[in-house]
Amino acid sequence: MTTTLRPSGPLQQSTGGARSRPYEIRVNSRRVGALLAACDTPFGPTVGEIRDLTVDEPDRRRGRATVGALAAEEVLRGWGCRRVRVSVPVASAGGLRMAQALGYTEYSRNMAKDLPAEPPELREGVVGRPMTEAEYEVWLVRAIDGYAEDWTSRGLSEEAARAKSVADHERQLPHGLATEGVALLVLEAGGVPVGHVWVAPVGEGAYVFDVAVAEEHRGRGHGRDLMLLAERAALAGGHRVLGLHVFAGNTPALRLYESLGYRTTDVNYTKELL
């Protein structure tokens, strides 16, 4: 029997080179699964993604997903992609094994925590307060610059990274500190500002968009203090789940989040298409 991909919808494309198309995974003429091939990420048309890859239960554990993924890679190569990304739910043990077997490398994780009913207590001498307008103006400039640098390090051109950073901050903070549901907080230890955290609603929960300890105050446990402050902000906003994103190479942050009870929900992988 032959496993192949068959288009199940029209090719969507833009003048900028973005493309996407849904496919069925078929064994001969029988549908056994589906996926979406796309190259519409902020990285431009050279970076593709395989999304929503599923195989029907009766046909799992027979290599259908592997063949489907390899065929999707060929589609992306044909579109001019040089790299492919996939996001695998951590509950999909087979999906995680397949990604590793096909040569994908983990680059980041999405994590989440079910929050307790009562807000956590902060350490003695440590308090959180709203960011002031003056602090916000300084923070916003640095946040835009830092976010742009992050995207540049991941392959975007400086111009595209800058444009994305500005647009994303304008979208997430249309009214600055007054944006509904947003908490931009400063952590103080002994009356001295030592870090900040940005928490905002996403979906049915809240999300940590930015958290940082000032360099001169690192190594004193303030990262944990900030995450507890983030939990307090999420609970105050009526949320019981708090999510975040962490890069695979950031081992200290990953260990901190795990120690605080965050669980990995999705593992994000990348692979070079030769």
C-alpha cells in the first residue's frame, strides 16, 4: 500500500510569498489523516510549518504520520522553504518520538500552570506595584528593541524584526498602561525596583509576555518573586491558568518554571531542509 498526500483545499497565497494548503494523508484512495503545509510565518517564505498533523486512530502506529510529514517537507521544499518548524503537544508521545526520529531539534517550549485558588505570598520585604507612566515609556523602548533583537537572532532581517516588534506591541498595548486586562508590574525589594513583569489575557487564561530581573539584581531569587507576582496578577484578573514561552537553551528559566509547577504543553521543533 502507498501512503501519499492529496490536496484537500485550494492553495492560498499572497503577493509577499506566503502560502498554505491543506492535505489529506491517504493510503491508496483511503483517507487516513490530514495536515496543513504553510510558509506564512513572520520569517518569510523560506520558513515553512507543518500544522495540525493527525492520523485517524485505526491507522496510527503504522508510519502514516511519518510518511505524511516527509511528504509535507517535500511540498515545502518545492515552495522554496529552507527550514521547517513543527509544534507537538507534549501529550503526543508518538509525535515527539517522530519529530526526533526525523531529525527535528527542539528550540522552545510552551508551558502553563493551573493556579491555586489563593494568591501566593511574596517574600518579606518584596512587593509588587503598577508600573508608572515614566517607567512605561522607558520600558517600551527597551521592550521593542529587545523583541526585535530576539527575532533577528532567529532569522528575521533587522528591518522586518523591527516592524514586527513595533506592530506586536501596538496590537497588544493599544492604550499603553490603560489597556484593558493588562498588568505591567514592577517588583521592589527593600524599596528598590529590581524587575518587571507583563501579564495579559490570552484565550481562556493569562500569559506572561515579558519578565526580567535587572542585571545588577540577578542571582537573588527575584525571578521566582516576579513569577509569583505574575500569578497574583493573573488571579486578580479572574484567570486560573497562566502560560508562557521559554527557549530550549534557557536552562535556568526552564528549571525555575518547572520548580514552580509549570508543565510543558507543546514542544516546538525546527529542521533545516537540505
